[in-house]
Amino acid sequence: MPTRTPLSRLAPGEHGLIAAVEGPEGLRQRLAALGFRAGRAVLLLRRARLGGPLHVRLGTTDVAIRPAEAGAVSLRAVAARAP
């Protein structure tokens, strides 16, 4: 079984494919409404200081997400962005 990495563990510039969104139903629905669905590509653009939100890109949409919520998003095929 391939290794899954939580979105909250990515470094800026890394990207991956969403494998699953876990957690309470309300959180899963909110993340789905923002575009976090299995099979979608996600890119971590930057991390705010002091444990603040993560700035991620889903296709052409940029989203700020709390690290705790990002931990509910499991990724597969994580890699650094090509130069």
C-alpha cells in the first residue's frame, strides 16, 4: 500500500494528489465545498509563521487552510514542484 502524507506535512513547493479527506462529516463537507476531493492535485505555496494557515492551490483556486484541517487531507504521490 502506498504511503500517504497529510497535507499539513508538505513543505512549500511540494505537491501531491489527494487520496482521501478524513474527519468529522462537517469538516469533510466544508473541505469538499472548497475543492478538496480525492484525485485532485494540490500544491502548497506557503506556510504562515507561528502555526498559521497554509496557502494551497487546487487547480486555479487558492485556499488558506488551518494546519489542523490540512491534517485531515491525505496525499499520495508527493513530489517537489518542477523548476
